Amino acid sequence: MALRIDKTLCAGTGLCVAMDRRLFRLSDDGAGEPVRAELYAAEDIAAAMDVVECCPTEAIVLTRAEEDGSPE
């Protein structure tokens, strides 16, 4: 699965980082960003889905790699 954050929607609340530091960090500009762009482990995908559901601005996007334009 491809994990990304739409920086135009991100409010920089840090909720994603608070929920899972293995998957998210804050960039130098204060916006959230994924630690890894591709997730393969079922545990990581499930954790990312939990964070996606909690993002207050719906900035976090989790898609199948082929839907994101990335190779599988």
C-alpha cells in the first residue's frame, strides 16, 4: 500500500505522529509526513488505516500502490 499526506490539507496537529511514530514524523515545515511511502506488513497497513480514520483534516491517504501511480 502507498502512504502519503496531502500537505495542502495537513494542519500539522501531530496526531499522526502521536498515534504511530513508526509510520509518521513531522517535517521541517511542521506538516506530517510518512516515514515510508510503501507499506507491506499487514500490521503496518492496519495501523496506518487507524491513523487515516482519525486525521482531523483527512490529509492522510492510503491506497493500493497501482492506484497511486507507483509500481506494485
